[in-house]
Amino acid sequence: MALRLSCGITAVQPARRIDTRFETLSAVKDSTAGVVRQLSAELVRSTPGFVTAVGINDLYVVAASKIALQRARTPAVRAFARRMVEAHTAAIAKLKKTIRYNNVNAALPGAVNTCRRVMLDDLRGARAENFDHRYIAQQIAAHKETDILMRRYAKVGKINAMRDFAASSGKAEAGHLALARATDPRGGR
């Protein structure tokens, strides 16, 4: 919103500039964090590390998608969010079951980590007109990371039941990634 001064000069209201900077900073943070998390996913080698990384990502996707169910502007993004809540809630239950029935010495995290909390906060603070794209961009990054984790553990994991979980869940993650890209209002990467 522009502010008209008495001398006829129009000035931009500072709050708008702050909002724009926030949006730009949040987008850069999301992009950078996504690359770092993808590199980290390549380095996960242990079963407990795999369980923690996948668990945190699933918890994040569910939490972000619940926010999207409330804030998304387009029906396609809301439908994607609904599907992600259902799919990743089921994935968490399947992972818990696999761990329990195979006596895997690993525990699922109870909450998201600091990085994902910041992403969720950025999502909550996104301007309405930017929300759908911001949510989908975060989902693309999260699903790329999980896809890497699943493919890697399916190849080199030490516990057969966990490798089977990674292989079957990896197919679903690849489908979610493709769907997120197709749902992006600005065209997914």
C-alpha cells in the first residue's frame, strides 16, 4: 500500500517492504535448506539415522499439510494436502509396525527438528497470495529428501524388513514428488 504525503510524493509503506523481504528470505531459506537436507540424506547410513530422518520428514509433511488444509487457496493444493496427511500418517504407522515386529533398535522421533519447525513457522507466516507456492515448494524439497533416503536405504540398509519398507515406501514417495510438481501453481522443479 502506498502512502501519499502532503507534498504529493508517494512513499511505500515500510511494513510492505518487510513483508516482501520476509517472503524472499523465507523462499531462499527453503531452497537452501532443501539442498542441505538432500545432501544429508545421501550421508545417512545407519538404521537409527534412517528411522529418525524419515520420521522427522513424515511428521513435517503431516504438520505442513494440516496448515495447508486451512490456508491453501486452490482446490488442487488442498486436495494434495489432504492426500499427504493421509499418506504420511499411514507411513508413520507402517514404519512403527515394521520397527516393532522386527525388533529394530531405533525409535521414531516424537516431534520435528528445529529446521522443520522454522519451515513450519515460515509457512504459517507466508502471505496468502504466496502460500500455495511456498507450501508446494517445501513439499517438493521434503519429498526429494525422502526419496533419496528411501532409495539409499533400500540399496544399502542392513535390516531386510527395513529395506523392504524403504523400497515399498520409496515408490509412494516418488509418486508424491511427481504429484507435488504437477500441483505447483508456478510450475514445479
